[in-house]
Amino acid sequence: MAETQQAEDSKQAARAERRAARLAKQIGSFAKEHGGTEGQIAYIGERGARIALVGQDGEWGTLVAPSVAIAEQAVEKAGIEVHEDFDGDFAAKVKTGRYEWSRMAGIQIGGPKNG
């Protein structure tokens, strides 16, 4: 019984390691494309954790990890700076365009409808 549990734990750990490596590769690609990147990890419930990335050029994107632990592993492997909160100077680096503003405003000011 103990051997079966150890084997299962080992499989889960290997799976988490592979997922973190894939996320780190994606983070690295984003960083290369945008002159470097910084990030922030946020717990999003059962879904896992969101990794928000902001490139040095102001472009931004997000990735979802199955857990905060895997997200933390991924950003560590990628070697990026991680912020505690998405505010202040970090948030000010985000470059938004017409599309983002219209999506945020939605139908209140004539933006595209959600549906």
C-alpha cells in the first residue's frame, strides 16, 4: 500500500515538474519577444493560479498554472522578477490600446458586446 502511494506521489511530482517547465518555457519566450518581463502570481481558486506577465515594452499576457506552487516553480525557473501585487509602478508599465479600453468599458460606452 505504501509503495503504491509513493509511486503515485512520484508521478504527481513529475507531472508538476513538467508543467512548471512548460510554463517557464512560455515565460521565457514572452520575455525574449518583449525585451524581458516581470510577473505577478494570483490565486484564482480551484482553477489554480494566474501568472500575469508585463514585458519591458509594455505588452502583457497571462498564463494559468494548476496551482500556486507550480506557478512559483515556473517563474523561478524562468528567472523573472515577481511582484507581490499588481499595482503601482508595476501596473503602470502595462501598455493598453483601444481594444482593451473598449473591452473594459463594454457596452456602457459602445464597446463590443460580450456575447
